[in-house]
Amino acid sequence: MFEAIHRAVSELSLGGAVILVSTALLLVLAIIYNDRLLFVSKSKDVPMVSGGLPLVGHLKWLLDLAARRVKFLDEMVEFQRTVGKGGRPFSISFPALGGKVTVINRPEYIKWCQKTNFPNYIKGDSFRESMGDVMGIHGIFVADGEPWKRQRKMASHIFSVGNFRTHVQSAIQKDLTTMKSLLNDVSQRGTQVNLADVFFRFTLSSFSQMAFSADIKCLPAEAAGLNEVVEFAAAFDYAQQVMENRFFELLGTFMERFNEKGRNMRKATDVLHSFCYKIIDLRLAARREGTVQGAVSSKGDKDLLALFMDMGLERDELLPVVLNFLIAGRDTTAQSLAWLFYEFALHPEWMEKCRQEAIDYLGKGDTARLMGYDDLSALTCMHACFYEAIRLHPAVPKNVKKVVKDDVIRPYAQGGDEKDSSLTSQPGDLPDIVVKKGESVAWSDYGMARMPEIWGEDCLVYNPERFIETRPDGTKTIKTYSQYKFHAFNAGPRLCLGQTLATYEGVAVMAVILSDYNVLFDHEALRRDPPTYADSLTHPLVNPYTVRFEKRE
Ligand code: HEM
């Protein structure tokens, strides 16, 4: 037989021999990598999602994702329940994100990547390639290393307590007053209102005011104003979905040079950039003319734009600053409020408790006072309801990091968590995870909220009680968890800068609505067409619901 093979090979031309050897090699590789991408390693402790094909792994799943034939977050929940049974890590392999993504939906693993070995897990090139043209490669959401550190340090000044008590509070209270007029008008007219839209307008307007001292007039005081489309918002909603898709599309950005999507994306980017340049140019002109344009409060502190201008940033360098912060300040909080009121529709008993708290503490009708930043610590029920909505519907529902150097993630080999001792895992509780340079790790806060291993058997239930603690004297306070467990605001050095702002805004808006209005949900429509999420970088409702408001006596 060997002789026959030898004779057949010796009779082959050079070309034929190359083809034969290549085929044999491919066959051998296909046998070795029979369920995953070429050269991707496998570990017995970290199972791989089944159904991977030889040499290309889960390419088909990736294509389904890019074509939106599957819903990413629900798929992740299902993989966790089946492949990562018992709350264990699992992996998936495809020709993107470094070939292999290990899903680490456990606080202990996340702590390793976001604190213990933070420099080894970066945003990396896929963020820059997917988001750079819109958000700028040095925008705080995209950047790593020094550019990120500089922006973070500078921006943290506007989130200081001193600043909250001065122009953050006054910007929010100004818009709460406008919102009161709007609610009054829509309730008198019986107008159906897209609640998510009102929240987007509120957060965009108040953040522009506090960060850039710019009144962009997107929150109307009357119902008729709601008919005017906010161009910035529409453009960003589109851009967000395209940026999200680029993480999964193999030739996405290349094809955008020629297709309709690319043309629309360039138009959306122009709208976003012109919007931000308008804000920047106004301030530059005011600086040249020596008029401060409200940038400095009586206490001498500065808004975000002034802080970055003082660093000597040019017009073009200011663009990503304005855009990244506008987006951070708008979407997340507004979406969280929209999900919260959906939970209120399903759990009216919690809405009533919040109403009572708002009335007891801030009053109602003409004598009600607007919530101040210092009131937050007393409004435990509303605070807890907001956080429980964010736990179940996290505004940044998933995240991914690139591995810089080979590493072994060892959940037990790091300090215990002072806030939550249940996080301290012992060797053997959870497997170590070996990751290679260039691969990715990912987590889903949406998925983690739905894991009994993290939030208990009632994890799927909207239960704000889990955020309420009773002090020894019987009074209530907010229950805090480790950042790595209640992880919706991220953790470690890249912890969300706006958590307190978002919480203040969320509770203040809740108080203004609930103290004076009944929210009339269309329960039949909600049953027929329950809100669901759109796969995006953040967590928008794909089919936002409408409500009417009824003034209370
Ligand atoms: C409910 C509301 C909010 C939630 C759930 C939330 C959540 C998050 C998350 C998960 C991240 C990490 C994102 C990433 O890794 O790419 C983040 C980062 C950030 N958030 Fe928030 N956020 C909220 C509101 C806000 C607000 C109102 C602001 C105000 C500007 C803000 C400013 C930021 C900034 C500047 C970062 C980047 C931090 C860094 O990379 O160092 N966030 N937020």
C-alpha cells in the first residue's frame, strides 16, 4: 500500500503535490480544531458553546448576530444557563474580537479584570474601529492609557459634591420646573406621551446645561413642543446601532464605504458633530469676547467645557469630549427611567410607596419643593426602586475587553470584598481561566442580573427590597453592594463617573411626576406589545410605550 501511495505521489506534478499536502494539512487541522476557530485553544474548565464548525468556529452565529437574526442578550442568558451551568465561565470562538471570547459573568472574575490586573484588560482596537469615527479615538468611552487617564482626572472635577450643590443642582431644578409645566399641559390636554422621549429630552437638556452651560431647548414646557424631533437624538440612536453591529460584522466598515448604511452613518455623524461644534463655537466666541456665558458659577468652579478648554485643547480635540459626555449624560439615565416606569406599570404597589415617600418628604401641589442633591439620602424607597430597575435593565448591558498579555484569572487570589464577603471565593470554587494575548473577555450585566448564583432564586423578580436596609434604630437606608456584584455602573478605575448624577436625576424626576400626577398606563397595549430591548451599545426600548397623566387633587 505504501508503495502505491509513493508511486501516486511521485507521479504527481509539483502543483498537484502542493494541493495534496495542503488538503491533508487542512484535514489534520480540521480534526484538531473541529469545533472552533483555527489556532484557538480550549480548556476543560471553560466549556465552549456547542455547534462550532471546524476552523471557523461560531461564524454562523456571528453572521446571525450581525444580521440581527438572534437577540444577543437573550442568547447570552441561554448560553449561561446551559453551557455555563451553575454560573461558570464559558467561551465562544469566531473570526472577530481576537478569535475567542471568554464570558466571565461572575463578580470575582470581573474584579480581576477591572481591578486586580486592570492594565491587562483594555478597550483596544475593536472599540476604536467600531466607534472611533463617531466618538473620536480619544473619547473617554473609547480611549485607553494616558488619553483616558487625563480625561478621567479632569472630568472628575465636575462630579464633586461641591459642584453638585451649585450648578448641577440648579441645572436639574431648572429642567424639573420646565417638566412640571409640560406635565401640567399634557394632563390638561389628555395628550398621549412617549415617556422615554420625555426622559431623553430631560437628560439631554439638563446635562447640556450643567456640563456646557448651553440651553439647547429640547425640553418643551408645552405638549406641542414634543412634536419637534430632536435631531441629535435621532442621529445618535441610528449611529449607536451601527457602531454596535460593527463589533460583529466582518466586512462592515469596509462595505459602509459603498452602501446605504454607510451613507446614512456619515449623515448621522455629521449631525452629531455639527451639534457639538455649535456648543464649542459658542463658547470659543464667548471666550474671545471676554463674556463668560454662564460657565463659571459664583463659587468660582467651572463647567466641563471650561475645564477641558483650560487644558489647552483645540476645537477638534474638544469634539470627542463634548460628544462622549453628552451621550453618557443622556441615554443611560433616560433609558433607566423608561424601564423603571415600565416596572411601575407591572408593580403599582412600588409606585404608590414612592409616591408616598415623595409627598411625605417634599410635599405636593403648589407647596411642593424641588428635590435638592442633599435630599437623596432620605429618599430610600425611590432610590431603591431606581436601582432595582437598573439591575434588571442595565443601561450598558454588556461589555468586552481585549487581553493585552497572556494571563491566568484566579478568582481567589485577590483581596476579599469589604462590602460583600460572599464574593470571596476559595481555590476550587470557580475555575481559573487561562486567557491569551489578543483574545477577549466579556460580561453581560443583563445576564448577571438573571443568574440565581449572583442574585438568588428570585433574581428575575423586580424587588426593590433588595436595595433597602433597616438600620438598628428602625430607619431605612439604601443597601450597598460590591461594585462587582451590582455592576451596572461598571467598577474599578473605570467606574461610571455619573452614578450620583444619574441617581439624583432619576429620583428627582420620579418625585416630580409621582407627587402630583397619576400615570395612566395602557395595560392592554403593554400586555399585547410588551416593551423589549433593541440590541445596541446601550439598552433602549425598541417599542416605547405611551402614557397619559392625570393631575391629582
Ligand atoms: C443609570 C445611568 C447610568 C448607568 C447605568 C451608567 C453606566 C456606566 C457604565 C456601565 C460605564 C462603563 C462603560 C464602558 O466600559 O464603556 C459607564 C462609564 C461612564 N459613565 Fe456612566 N452610567 C450612567 C449614567 C451616567 C451619567 C449621567 C454620566 C454623566 C456624564 C455618566 C458618565 C460616565 C462616564 C464619563 C463614563 C466613562 C468612565 C471611564 O471610562 O473612565 N454615566 N457608565
